Amino acid sequence: MNNESQSHVQEGAVTHDVHHNGNGHDGHHHHKETFITKYIFSQDHKTIAKQFLITGMIWAIIGALFSVLFRLQLGFPDESFPILETFFGKWAKGGRIAPEFYYALITMHGTILVFFVLTAGLSGTFANLLIPLQVGARDMASPFMNMLSYWFFFLASVVMMSSLFVSTGPASGGWTMYPPLSALGQANLGSRIGTDLWITSMALFVVSSLLGGLNYVATILNMRTKGMSMTRMPLTIWGLFFTAILGILSFPVLLSGFILLLFDRNLGTSFYLSDIYTAGQALPNEGGSPILYQHLFWFLGHPEVYIIILPAMGMVSEIMSVNSRKPIFGYMAMVGSLFAICVLAFLVWAHHMFVSGMNPFMGSVFVLLTLLIAIPSAIKVFNWITTIWRGNIRFTPAMLFSIGFVSLFISGGLTGIWLGNSTIDIHVHDTYFVIAHFHIVMGVSAFFGMFAGVYHWFPKMFGRYLNNTLGYIHFWVTLAGAYLIFWPMHYMGLAGVPRRYLDFSIWKSFNQFNSLNQMISVVTIIVFAVNLMFVFNFFYSMFKGRKLRTQNPWNSASLEWTTPIHPGHGNWAGEIPEVHRWPYDYGKDGRDFIPQTEPIGANESKH
Amino acid sequence: MVSTQQRNKIHPHKFTLWIAIGSIIMMFAGLTSAYIVKSGQAGWHEVKTPMLFWYSTALLLTSSITIQAALRSFKHRSMATFRALLLATLVLGLAFVVIQYKGFLWLWDRGVHFEGSSGAGQFLYIIFGLHALHVLGGLVALVSLFIRQYIGRFRSYNVTPIEIMSTYWHFVDVLWIYLFVFFIWIG
Ligand code: HEM
Ligand SMILES: [Cu+2]
């Protein structure tokens, strides 16, 4: 299904993508490109970016649809919905979700959105699109590995997708896949073949991210054009650079955790298992520790949340500066705080494990390190606000989504400080408070960063604009909806409502939240519908959108807008331009903006 | 494919390899730290390290020397020596993997199995096994490098692939030494 819709889309792209005549690509001549090499097994970073984006969008629809469907049941636990049976068949007999299938749904929802959409879909799209264009390279360091990276992601997608259709159901151990639940087939239907497929898919996914990440780092460090020193790179590139480093260093650890899990599941080893009775029978496993898995998982898991947010931070910085016609405030502080976040990201993983029985002294060390992250985060927020402060703001949809990003990041970051204190966390761990925290700070805000990026760079990708009116509706409904959905969850969490429960009706003290739950579910449906409208806008504008007539629609100083409207493989028709300044010379010396390619003038002031 | 006019300090592919090495190190760091954590807990079983692993160590060390010599002769353009040394490396690497497998069998025969309670043995199979997989990956690369010496239009003189090959090969060697010492020391 993936493949079909994708090649369909790209078939369409042929009609309008006037391939820029490939003259003067020094260093390589144009061999004849077939449909297959140009649109399917393409090694052009721009095409690969689109492949990541569209695959990610398909996943986003599926993942979000799951949440809409289980929200129906959560909001209206007494009702039955025939549509659930239509979608899920035997898992929702009589229109009510089976409790064990609810686990499968939230597991898939989390896995799909965290990894397939906000990691592959986000980094994959924008790293591929922007790194060569913004640093001034003809392509990635290794275009072939780059292509492989997409196809490993595609394979991972196929395996994950197929796990949705096996008779015992998909994996249902939560997106964190904690053993022993995930390790024992007899514990849970979803822990049978579904979990093996999940692990296989994730292993392929790790390979894909590593191939991609290696390329991104090598390209950024080695392939910059003349004059593009590291400190002249747009912050987008810095964000993507640290993202890639985080991925390269943490995904392999996750992989080793998964390998041990695979052995425990299928070959009887006891890495994670000890003293377990199922169905009145003792298992032979001894000496294992499920906490070991938690360490290995969260050593990736925490950097992973920054893998998701750093690209969004980079893009938002760029878009806010361009659309307030002001230089970014505190460029070096922005880079420094990205670096600090990147280092700290490796030192705080145990804040997810405060209740795992860890030594309280260790706990307090992790509290300290965790709270330190608030400093670079606050620096970034401060700089974003000062960047737009008294700016000449153009409220394009991309700009609105960027501002929305900052708002959400503040709201969610503040609750992070609550959670980072183990004394509070011990009470609200595994409640809706955590759900609210991470959906706001990571889920929705990374989506906002991604939307901002799509609205801003759509003209570069397809030579057309997205429809603005639909963009404004998309933004306002999604922003209001996100707060309506997730804000109340804080109160539920503080009252102790646990996450991962399908039905609270016999839990009398939580019945006070019934109508709140209904409201949340209704808003979820509305937000989902509006985002489908965005998908419509995306595909409609790809073919029918307003055409781009100038090379540089946003009057932006960075390098990607010096390429032709429809850049060919190799990006610049002639030589790659040389860079003479940083990318944020806006409103300088009475000029609206000065492109990076313009040499420093004789009496130019310093920034 | 990518234009040559850009200023490259270090060849991007070489650079990519170095980062990839960092990534592989993280994977084994994860596993060996898991080992340390686990070895302090109840129900831990030690294993005896088979003699065979000493032999395989010697083989791998020798192969590091041969690939270094191969690189040297390539740089001196003595192609016949280069090919012979490449082949020697290939054979030594293959022998290493075979001996590792024999070592596993030796342990297995002495009752170190996957099933049941945890211990150094289970880690050993996985960690040494993953290392052997990395050697196998290197062997595949060696074979393709070797074949390209004879067929195809690969006649232009280019030292980069061979440098990359030798760097990777030294890396799996050093990685092995680390893992082996780790097991003898901690285990
Ligand atoms: C000021 C910064 C932040 C602090 C101090 C913080 C702290 C925490 C803590 C202590 C938890 C564990 C809660 C629990 O399970 O009991 C948590 C969960 C989480 N945080 Fe944050 N956080 C911060 C920012 C972020 C950011 C920026 C992201 C993502 C971009 C993020 C994503 C998550 C996720 C995904 C979880 C939940 C994982 C799960 O259990 O499923 N956090 N946070
Ligand atoms: Cu965390």
C-alpha cells in the first residue's frame, strides 16, 4: 500500500517537474535517467527527501487514526462503535475494543509516531533536503548510502505494517517494549510473532538511521562550499548535525538491547528474565534483570526525544529569523545550547526510571543532571523570543507554526521540570501527567516544527506554494486543539489517573473526568480532520498550487534559494556559489536582506 | 558523482568510516556495560575461556600486519605483492571466524547453553558472535576488493578504498583485543 500510493504521487510529479537542463555539472555528466532511477531508486537527495516525507505522511495518518479510534472508546466507554469493528474486525467485536488490543493500538501509535514519523519522517525529510542545499554541496557524501537509508526505512515500514495483520495481533508491550511482558509469548498475544516483527522492523530502522546519520555528519563536515565555515551554517544545519550525532551514538545501544531481547524471546536466554511464574508454572530463567533493558532502552530513549526535537528547533530558528526580517538573536548561544543539550541528553536517561527501585542517591544525581537541561532550553526560548521581538513579522503559515512551536515547547518544558524532580515524579510517573508532558513538548511541538518546515520549503521541493487559507485554518485549529486535548490531562494525571488503561468506569473517583474525556475525544476527531485537510492541501498544491515565479520567494539569505526553481541533480547549474557571510543578515545597513553569496562590502557594519 | 571541485580535507568516505566506527563502539560499549552490571547480580555463572580464542587472536593480529603490508605495497605499486597480501588477509580472516565458531562449539559441549539461568556464557556468545559478524562484513568487503583487482574496468589507481579497508580491519582487530581482554579480566 505504501509503495503504491508513493509511486503514484511521484508519477504525478513528472508532469510538472521540469528537469532543469543538466548543463555544466562539473565533475559528472548526466547519464540518461529512467523513471526508476529518477523517482524510485533515486540517489538525488531531493527526491529521497520527498520519499521520506510522503512515507512519513502515510505513517502519520495511520498512527493518528489509531489514536482517534482508541480515543472514541476512551471518551465513551459505554458505547459501541460499529466503525471500530469495520477497522479492527475480531479485535473489536460488537464495536468495542478488546482490552488486549488496546495495548496493541497504543504500542503501534507510539512506535509509529515516535520513530516512523517524527524520526524518519522529520530528519529524513529535512536533513536530506536541506543539508546539501544549505551547505552548498551537489549531493550527500555518499548518495548511494543515502538511497539505502531510505530503502531500509521502507523495509522497516513493510515489516511493521505486516505485523498489523498477523492473527495474534501486533506487538503490544508499549512503545518502550519492556520485558518481561514483551519477552514472553505466553504473557500476551501481542508478545508472540507481533513482537518479533516489531523487533525486526526496529532493527532495520536502526540501520536506516545509521546510514542516514553517517551521511549527514560526513556531508556537513566535509562537503561545505567555499567560505561556508561552520559558524556560517544556518541553524537548521546545526540542529540536524547534532541530531545525527545523537542518533549515531545512541541507536547502536538500542540495537544491542533488542538483540538481547530477541535471544530471551526465542532462544531461552535470561538477560532480562528471572523468577517468573506464568500459568502456575515456573520458568527456568534465572538471574536476568528487566531493569537492564530499561537502562539500554532509555540510553537511546532519552536522546531519541532530542533526535525528534532538534531538527524542529533548527528549522524554527531559521524560519523565525527569515519571517521577522531580523538576524537570529545569539547565534553562538543557539549553537552552544544545542551542543549542551546534546551532551546532557546522554546523562539523564535514568529520569525515566525513578520508580524502578534505583538508589535514591543515584536518583538525586539524575535529578540534578535532568534539571540542568532546563538551562540550554531556556536560552533557546529566550533567543527565539528576542529574535521576533520588534521584528517586522510576516505571519506566513510557516511563521505561525514556528511561534506555535515555541509556545508548546515552553508549556511542555515547564512540566518537564516538575517531572525531573524525583519527589514529584514518583507520584505522577505513569499517569496522564507524563502523557500530557511529552505530547506537548515533543509530539505536538515536533509536528509544529515539521509543519513549519513543510510550509516554508514546499516551494523549494515542488516549485509551488501551499494554499495559505487552508494553512491558517490548519494552524489555528491544530494549536487550539492540541491545548484542549493535552492541557486537561495534566489535571487527570495529578489526580492519579494512570496511563495505558482502557476503561476507568469502575474506578469511581475518576468518573469526575468523564465529560472531560468526552471533550478530549471530540476535539481529537476535529484535529484529525483538519490535518487530513493539510494532507489534501499538500497533494493538491503539488499539482495545482500557485506556481513559484521567483527563485527566492521569502527573500531569504541562505543558500538553498540560490538554486534554480526546479534544481536538477547537482543543485546548481554552474559552479557552486561561494559564501561570504553568515545566513542571517536581515535588516542590515538599511537593506532588507543580504544573501550569503554577496561579498562583504567596504563600509559594511559588523553584525 | 559528487563534484571534485569541493575542498576536501579528509576523504568523505574515510570520514564516514570513522563515524561508523564510533557507532559500532557504542554498540559494544552497551553490551559490555550490560555485562558488568549483570555480573554483580545473583545467579551469575562464570565460564572458562577456551584456548582456541588465543589462537584466533594470533590469527587476527597477523592479518592486521598483512593488510598493512598490502597497503604499503599498493602505495609502492607492487601489485603482485599487494594481491598476495590481500589474499593472505582474506584467508586469515576466514580462519579467525572458523576458529571462533569452533570456540563456541567447545563451550557448547561443556554445557554453556542459551537456555536457563544467565551468565557470562550467554553474553560471550552474543558479544563474540556480533564481533564475528563484523569480521564477516569485512571479509565480504575484502572479497569484493580482491575481485575488482581482476575484473571490471577498475584500473585507475586509487588508494582510498584500500585505506578504508585497512582502517576497518585494524578496527575489528583492536575491538577483538578489547573484548577478549575484557572477558579474561572481568570474566
Ligand atoms: C526541561 C526539559 C525536560 C525535562 C526536565 C524532562 C523530564 C522528563 C521526565 C523526568 C520524564 C519521566 C516521566 C515519567 O515517566 O515519570 C519525562 C518523560 C518524557 N519526556 Fe521529558 N523532559 C524535558 C523535556 C522533554 C523534551 C524536550 C522532550 C521531547 C522532545 C521530552 C520527551 C519526553 C517523553 C517522550 C517522555 C515519556 C516517555 C514515556 O514514558 O513514554 N521531554 N520527561
Ligand atoms: Cu527523558
